Amino acid sequence: MPPIGSVGWIDLTVPDAPGVRDFYKDVVGWTVSEFDMGGYFDYVMQQPDDGTGVAGVCHATGANAGLPPAWLVYWIVASVDAAIEACTARGGVVVAGPRTHGEHARYAILRDPAGAVFAVFQSDAT
């Protein structure tokens, strides 16, 4: 897990995930693997030389319904709850969450006072 305060992941949520997946394959040169979301697949975009996952392209459905079609940065935090408290105290807004991710992680999607949307991610592995 990356250290606290660093970027842990980026996702792009869109209505046409396969089309956007193929766009980034062609433009950036990423390769792709599918990630089972239980009834459909989102996409892990990978570096072509070693297959390292660098980003996700997700369908705008399920938990992702209503997210804007913008790259969403996931910042690693020590505590999602503390990040939410600090965000709202400083004029930010909780857009979604907090939610669980697997058995050992949590995240929330927030908006800063300027309107920029981002996510915070906490894992027991941090």
C-alpha cells in the first residue's frame, strides 16, 4: 500500500466504459484486464511493459451511478472518518460514502470547497 498522503489509485467512471477503455488503450498504450464487479466487468488499465495496474475505467452503474465522468484520484489516508470530519469542517462536502472495499478497506468520495471531487482511501494494510 502506498504511504499516507500519496495517490493510491485513479478511476474514471463513464457510461460507455468499453469505448473509453479502448480510447485509452489506443491513445496511451495501456493494456487491459477485466475486474469482476458481480454481474459486469470494470477495467484495470495496465502499463504495457510489465502489466502494472495504473488506473481503472468503470461503468457508471451500481455504486458508481451518478459519479461525474472525470478522473477520480484516491488519496491514501490513515482514517476515512477523520478525513471526512476535516473535509466538512473546512467547507467540503461528502459526495458518497463512507463505503467498504473488501474486508479491510474503506473509502469516501469528497468535494473540496472549490468543487474538485476526490476520494480518500483507508486500508488495514496502510
